[in-house]
Amino acid sequence: MTVEKTINSSDIVFFFGAGASAPFNIPTMKQFVTDFEKVLEEDATKSERLTYKEIKDALEKRLKRQVDIEAVFTVIDGIINYSPERLGFLSLYCATKFDTPNSDKKLTCTLLRRKFRNFVSSECCIPQEAFSKIKEIYHDFFNRFALELGNYNENGKYAYNSNWTMFTTNYDLCLEYYWREVAHVAIDTGFDFERVRNVTVLRPYKLLQESTGLIQLFKLHGSVDWLIEKGTNDVIEVETAKGQSHMGRKYKGEMMLYPIAEKELYLDPYVSMILRLNRELEKKSTWVVIGYSFADPVIREIFLRKFNSKKKLVLVHKKASEVYRERLSHIKGDVSLMEKQFGMENTFRQTNHQIMHKLKDNPVFKASEEPLP
């Protein structure tokens, strides 16, 4: 089934997972496991290494498969904030072998979590050589959607639709860099400028405002440039192209979930962003998912519940068929699976063209062309 040609660019919901940032040398969760374990070998106490290994081995024994680093740190976060009511991966660990954590165990887990946070913050910085790739790949990608589907705005050679909503589970700033630094197009991430302090402060109510006249970007797991201010506990957005850390006397930590903890989903800003994901998937007909494996059960369930015969899902993932079979098989209908690695240096135009072909029978721009207004 082909989407009707009456579709325009306002009908799109974009969702970006780790695979969307992989071409820019930002690690996927699978890479995080390998890289972080090297960090532990080089800079961790024996107790930290043993605790990490014990948790990982216990989970893999019960699940009978490899687990990612989010699974391990769900347990670590659960130990630090232990209560019998906590569920999820912690319950699997409890079922294997568990005593109420003592102070030494909590301290070890706290130190492990601190190492992991520092590691993620460092790894999510955009490498210098990736800036030109972000410009080239996303320019081709977004211009095709705007120009092929119509109803677009333009700023010079950069085309877009101001009603686009974009969701990402990535901490990095690849999308912010493209829109703000390359295309010079303002985007709304839920922050307001506060003149007195000369800072941009997160206002969760803004995340619920629709049709703001700006592209809206929802970072479902937080961001490396969302910093928690000491004293006020306000979340400040520190705009920077490179995504370098601004930790120091003024800020006490980044606003990032390591990983999503169940209790945080009921608090702002996360609950407001999840509500908007619900709304946008219900309202818009075409969902374009780039490099996301649907491992998060909350996000996955939203997609499953909102899909119907009037919707179209395009999933671009190097293991798209496996993702669909294991996590999305309940979805029946207009689903297009593309076994592609988004943004590959030599074939990114071809991949972007093929995505458009899933939405239109005959795209105007060829795979070899750079679409310009």
C-alpha cells in the first residue's frame, strides 16, 4: 500500500534513535557497553568491576541473551534508591540473588553511576570531523521531505516545515547543531529565555504547546546541554555546537536519564514529552523512525497503541526486520522496513531517496541529486 499523494510535510512525525547519530561517530548503546567496560578495566576499583560484572552476568543468565548498558544501570540505580516496590530489571536481579543493599554496596553503585555519567557525557560530544557530515546528511534528508511533500518554509537553501515535531532518545546535539548552526532555523526545545539571568530555562508547560510556529524537538531522555543549576535546581539549556560539558561551580549535573528510571517518567519534563509523543502519533499520519530499536517498553507501547489502518510507519534500521519481528509484530498494516544504516558516507543520498520512495511513487529528486529550493 502506498501513501496517498495528498500527504504533505506537515503530516510527518520524526523519531531518531541511536542509529541516527552513529554516522557521526557517536556510540550506540551496544558500543557503549564495550567502551565503558574498557573504562572500568583502566579506571575502576575491584569492587566496582565485580559489582558491574555480577549484575550483568545475572541479567544475561535470566534473560538468556546479551543485555545493554541501560539494563545494567537500571539495576544500579535501583540499588542506590532501593525499595521493595521497584520493578523492571531490578526484579530480575532480585530473583537471582539479592540481599537488601548495605551502605558499601550503595556506595560502589553510586561511584559506578558517576563514572557512567561522565563517560556518556564525554562520548556524546560531537567529534570535530563529524560537523561536515551532519550538515551534508541532514541537509539532504530534511530538504527531500520538505520539497517532495510540499507546504514548506525555506531559509536560503535549507527547506523545512515549521510544524514538524521531532523526538529523539539521543543525548547528543546533532539535530540542534544542524538546525541552529547550519540551517540557522530556530527550534523549540521547551526553554524560555530569562533576561534577568541571561539564561534559557526549561518550562515544561511549553512542551505541551502545539503549533508554536517553530520546529519542536523533544529529547525524551534529556540532553548533554541540559544542566541543573545549583541553588535553584532549574534546568538550563547551554547552547553549544560541540556539546562539550559546562560542569563547574554553577551546575551540579546534566539533565539526562541513565537510563530511564520508572519514577522519572511521572515527573516533568519527561511526562510532558511522553504526552506529546502520544498526541503527535495520534494526530499525524506518517511516522518516520530512524535508527531506533524500540527497546524502551514505554515508547514501544505508545507506538503499538496509536498505530491503525490510517497510519504509515517507515522504519530505517540496519536490523529493521529483526526489530519488527521481536518488538513490533502486533502492528499490522502499512509498515515499510528498510534494512539500511542511515547516513552511510557513500550511500546516504540513495537511502534518503529510498525513504521518500516509501511515501511517493515517483520522487522528484533522484538519489544522485542534492535537493534545493
